[in-house]
Amino acid sequence: MSFYNYLNIPKSCGVGSPIFKKTFYEIADLSTSDKKLFANNIKKITWQYSLKEENTNIKPYKDDLIDYPEIEIIEVELLSDTRLNRIAEIIMRAIPYPMLLIFKMQEKFKLYLAHQKISLSDSSKNTLEELIYTDWLDIDSHILKKLNIKEMRFTNFYDLYSDLVDAISIYQASAILPSTKNISGEEARNIITKIECIDQEIAAVRSKFKKETQFNRRIELNIQIKKLEQEKEDMIGEFEK
């Protein structure tokens, strides 16, 4: 069973067209380092599906800040997985539509999504919100069963895309929390962000600890690490109640 079978996308949405790397060099005005990033890490980019009103009967959504006329599904076959967040950001900014971006390397997949808003300074451009992404997945990863679009809201493209974002967020939170049974997508994103911030603090203090030579200062740093670890443990424990 292929990855796309899990999504249950109507065949009428199929595109299957290549997107050449030079397209991003031109429309995204890439720096030399970003061009090298694309050249060294990307084998092929394919526009797999385009969900539009005419092939899904899902309504577009638009207000003062959001414009979701359709949803694109783009696959990037990789040579290596260096700086994927940067690559995802470039692709999502260059193609100003809500997108499910799929990185593929050998038999594994990594999924990226990000809500978008209309840029207040330039209505022709989009502003990305927080990148939401998975770890590397196997074809039998249980999250794939949660991505069946026919079990999501078809009210409009914003609601459908929000359901995809929430499904990925809750899945990612399940790696941290003892239970995600009654957690919302927003709650999942909040807890992931908080845990990541604490983990970054712990990593920074540990780095200082390794370099510190004064015994008293090492004790202080060790105590700080223990406090941060306890803060993380208490935060996770709140979801057990």
C-alpha cells in the first residue's frame, strides 16, 4: 500500500508533474548557499496532487488574513536530509498555497505543514506560521491512518487543512505525553513548543557545564539542569491528571 492510499485523495486531484529546482532559484530569489542546499540535497520535486473546488467540491476560504483557495501536495525526493526545515520554508514560501509537503528518502517519509497568512506588507506574498512536521515515518506508521482526508471536515479548505495540522500535532505530542486521548491540536502544539524550549535550555546549560572548570560553578549548573528536568517532568505530568 502506498503512502497516498492512506490520504484517500480522489484520483481527479492527481497532477504528477515535476517542478524543476531552477524554478525555486528564480521565484524565491535564493542565495548561493540556498541554491547549494537544493542542489546537494534534492533529487526530484513532484507536484503530486492539487485539491480544488472543481475536483473535490470543497469550498475555498478567504478573510482579511487568510486565503485558502486550494491545497497542494508536493513530494520532494531527497539525496540527504540536511537542513530540511530550511528547504521546507523555501518551498512553502515560494508556492503561496496551503501545502502538505512530503520529504521522501528511500522508503521513509517526513511530513511538513504550516498555516499561512496574507502578508500585510505585500498581499501577493504569504507569511508562514510555525512549521509542523513529523519524524521520519515508515509506511506502516499509525499516523498515516489518521490522515484520511475523507474523515476530515470538508466545510472549506481552511478547515480541512487545520484538521491535517491537528492530526500531525497530536501525533507528535504522543511521543512526549502519556496520553493524547482528549487533547486538541492547539494544546498539542503548545506543549510541544514548551517542551522544546525547556530541552533547548537544558542543552545550553549542559554545554556550559562541560566547559566549566570551577567546581562550585559546576554544582550550580548541575542544580539548574535538575530544576529544568523537573519542570519538564511536572509539565508532562499535568496531562496525566
